[in-house]
Amino acid sequence: MSVYNKIKGKIHSFQSLGTVDGPGVRYVVFMQGCNLRCGCCHNPDTWNLNDAKTYTAEEVFKEVCRYKEYFGADGGITVSGGEPLLQAEFVKSLFVLCKEQNINTCLDTSGSILNEEVCSLLNFTDRVLLDIKYTNEEDYIKFVGCKLSKVKEFLKVLNERKIKTTIRQVIIPTVNDSEENILRLNKIVNEHPCVDKVELLPFKKLCQTKYDNLNINFPFSNLPTPTEEKMKELNNLLK
């Protein structure tokens, strides 16, 4: 039996032709399970690691290959979540298979886990979409459940390995929609040459139904979506 049929991953869902999860057209794998409880989380249905179907890396790889002709020069596979670093061994196995077929690999993560398995996975990762949720420790501890210093440690490793990195941040009114936050974000970016793109994403509440169906409180349900003017203002501060 192939080693890639032995390692199984718990997966929430798939998206065959994604266009917002990394460069180009991508096959997106949403892993099940998350170690964080972010106030702005859009996918509370991915939290529980056991609420999922299991697949082998080879099974997923075969599905990815069905869409290879659509990837072009920039596209490929993106593994998101939940938090894919919880299942780093599985994601590594999947990425190894993809690299053997010259399929670009992208990891969408909070960067909150760093261990030997994660470092091994990064050996087969072409790009990381790193979600830097806030730019101070207080907000990270209050609204995320981990420390910003942990995420910075992960980013430092990406920089040392020269892995192309896109930093993403969801802009939440009254929480991180200030000039000071963006200036701090600029500082983080400027200290890490591996970062070649920054995306500010407007907070939305389309996920409210998921929280209601799961009978879970949505912590930011009382907050509005930022205006287009505010998003433009903050984007203009990016350097």
C-alpha cells in the first residue's frame, strides 16, 4: 500500500475552481478542526475535528489532478480550514504528491502552530496566505485565543525560508479599523521581505446563519461591515 493511502485527513469540504484563495485558479481543500476561536470566524462548522469525512492524500490528489488543466501558470492547490496545521502530516503528503506533478501549493493558515511536522510541511509549500488578525497581543488574546508573538515566530520562519507570503487581515469596525493598526501592520510587513502582498478584507456577517444553526453565539454579531470609504482609506495607508 502506498504511504499516501495510509495517512488520512479530516476534511470539511472542497472547492474545485476557487479564485480568491491564492494566485490564479485553485482547487481548495478546507480541512476540519481549529485550535482557535476567533470572534470574526466565518466557519464555526469547521471547529470540531471529528465532524468530518476522512480522505487519504492520494484520494484528494486524484481529484486535484482532474482540474490541473484549469490552473494555468499561476494556479494550483490551496489547503485552508479550519486550521490545516493541525493536520500537517496529511497536508505534507498531499503537497508532496502535487509537487511531483508541478502543481503549485499554497497554505492558508493562522500561523498559530509551529512544530517539526509544520516545518517539514513548509519544505513543500510554495506560498502561504497568513492571516494576521490583529497587530497587538491584547486583541489576539481577547479575540483569538493565542498570542501575536506565536504568529510572528511563524512568519519569521517563512522569511528565513524565503517562502512567498500574502498577509491577510479582516477589517472589523471599532476593533482594528484604525490608522494605528495599519501602521503596525506595515511595520510587520517591512520587517519580512518574504511578504509580497497584503490583502485587507471587509468583515461580513453572512456566517450568522451558521452560528444560529449550531446554537453558538457569534461574538461580533453587533458590529457592522466597514464602508467602502473606510476600506479605501485603510488600503491607502498600506506600504
